Amino acid sequence: MFKEVALNYLNEKRDELIKVSKEIWANPELGHKEHFASKRIAEILESEGFDVELGYVNIPTAIKATYGSGSPAIGLLGEYDALPGLSQKVSTTEEPIIQGAPGHGCGHNLLGVCKLAAAIAIKEGIKQGDLKGTIVFYGCPAEEQLTGKPFMARGGAFRDIDMAISWHPASYNIASYASKTALNSAKFHFKGKTAHAALDPQNGRSALSAVELMNVGANYLREHVTDDVRIHYVITDGGGAPNVVPDKATVFYFVRALTREAVVDTYNRLVKIAEGAAMMTETQLEVELLGGCYNYLVNKVLVDLSHKVMTETKRPEWTEEELEFAKELNSKTDNYQKTIKAGYAKDGEHLATDVLPIDEKPRYASNDTGDVSHIVPTCMFMTATQNIGAPGHSWQVVACAGHSIGQKGMMYGAECIVGIVDEIFKDPTILKKAKEEFAEKINGKEYICPIPDDVPLPY
Ligand SMILES: [Zn+2]
């Protein structure tokens, strides 16, 4: 009865929800600036009878919206931020709407509305159905900066739920045991002394030299870290002209690894390298730790459940027009053939219909859902919302996120969330087992927010 009511409601609201996903797609906003999206979603949740806090834990575009009472309390993690420079029309050729403007290159317009759709459907199920519990929609800003959920967690979020569910747009239908990396992001600012580079170089102390020596040290560090560590940097300020000794220079680093401990260890060693570079060049160092996130802690009980529900839920049927659209996009990327070779799709398949088997290969990207997964048992699954070969964070993703391909995948995702929640509501042993697995993996370790208390929100 619960599931039937919830799915019927989802169907009733389908057009309205798709419209909201299109509106957010058409108004792409960067992290912590998602004022349109957060307001629009909060308004709907309020009209659906949720108890809504927009500006939750003092973050202007964060939302907490609650419906129901008692346990189980299930959190749904919504996101709605876009990526810079990815403005794109719903088209099979690369064509920005506004050159240089943001676009939904990770499909977060679908991500936020999928959780909204599931939340209002589950609410209706609780209201009219025969099962009880609490549903909490979290609107999580700035996922692309990997700081939204850690900032929310720093403010106390995610402690009053039993578990969390996330869903992400993708090229396939898959639930996975794959872990993701933890991360620290920091800027290293060096300050030296300027001088004429030819007339009196002896009086200069180059901040750029410090940056370069730091990078040399970091590149030697790579040999002495565990295999899972990834270190990337860009020089964001390296001076203005070759004939002026730069008195200011900045290098921006990401450190990733499959455990938080390895990130912290590598990061601390990187700071020592920066200090060494400052000493060598007689410059001053200022370290600006911007934030960080945890690795994604897999909960196999919840992954297995997600996989089961995904296979049991009717998947979208693609129209000729949708298949043509995807085929055309796939013809424009060599990623398509790579994907086929990797066994993620059959040759000639342009939009996924099957549910792939659960895989275990770690993914070295990071996702700030990792922080939530260290606070409560969390599951994440993905459904096909784009052509099979769409590269991550690309104009092709933007095109599909504004097309019926993305919208159908999003609604299938929402139906799966309803199915997962139905199973959790019906059978308390699932959550019990998920909590046991979580406790075993956490092994008494307390969640420590990777963002120190004195780091302000980046806006
Ligand atoms: Zn994303």
C-alpha cells in the first residue's frame, strides 16, 4: 500500500517535477550560489507539507526538510550546483547558450529533483499508506567544490537520521561497491621580495621559485606514498612579467587517497615540503586549507538492496528520437569505444537499459557524500541519464540533462528510491544489518570534519 500510494503520487507529479528539473537546468548556478534552485525546491517541499529550513545550519542555499515521525529516519541527499564554462543547448553539437557561462555538466539539476521527487512521493506514502517513518530531504550546496556536505556536517547535519540515500546521473544503471577518494584542497601562498630581474636580482626573493621548488618536492613525494594517493596542482599566481621578480605566488593543490588517514598524512608531508621551499628561497609561506572530504564508505547491505530494487523496477523505454540523439552524441566522442571495450555496454548500444552487475573497482574521483557515509550508513546508485560515451563533466552531459533522456533516467531513479525505502520500512532487519556493517567498518572512529572550525564558507 505504501509503495503503491507513493508511486502513484510520483506519476501524478511527473510533469511538474520534470518542469522543475528543466527550470534548474535553464538557470545553472555555481556552488553556494544556488539561490534559484534551493528556493524553488524549498517552496515545493513546503507546499507538500514538509517542515522546511532553507539556510539550514547557516548555509544560505542548504535545505533540511522533514516529514513524518519516528524511525526509521531516512535522509535523501539532493544537490543542485552547476559547473563553470559548460553552458550548452539541448543539441548534439557543442553549442553554448551563453559562451563561458555555467552549465549542468554533472546533471545536478536532475540530482536535486530526483531526491525531491522521491521525498514528496514517500511523504504521500507515509501520509496515506500503512508504513511509518521519517523522510528528510537535505539540499546540499556546492558538491562540485566538495565542501557542501562537510560544511553541513560541521554545522551538525546528518546526525538525526538512521541512514542516507544518494543517487547520481550517469551513463549506466549501476549500484557499486566501489569506494571513492577522500580529499584535502589547499592553496599555498608564498611572499617574497620584488626586484628588477636583470638590474638587481640579488635583492629579489622569488615567490615563484618557492612554488616551483615546492612542486619539485611534491613530485618526489609521489614515490613514497601508497598507490591510492593522487596529488594534483595548478599555479594560480606565478607573477606578471619575466623582468620582475615575483613577490607573490600561489599554487593550488588537491591531495586524494582512498582513506582519510592517507590524505591527512600526505597533506602534512606536503606542508613540510612547502615550509622547506620557503626556507630555501627566504620567502614567507601562508597555507590556506580550503576544505576536504571523506572517502566514500561502501555499505554492502544497502548496495545489494539498491541493486535488487533497480533490477525489479521498470526501466525507461527509449524512443527512436532519444536513441538517435544519443547515437549522434556517441559519434562525437572516442569515449564511446573505450566504454564498449571496458565492457560497460554492448557495441551499438547508445543508451543503457540493463542494470550492470555490482562492481568493486575503486573510483579515484571524490564526492562529498563520503562525509555522510562516515556519519550514517549511506548508499549511492546511478541510473542512465545520458549517452553511454558521455565524458564526465562535458557538454554532452549538459545536453542530456536538459533532454527527455535525462528526465526519464531521473524519474526511474526516484522510483528506485521509493522501492528502497519501501523495503527498509517493511523489513527492519535490513537497516539493522546496514548499521552493523557500518559499525564494523567505522570501528569506533569518530567523524572529524575535514574543514576546521575557522575556515569560512567560500562566498
Ligand atoms: Zn556530480
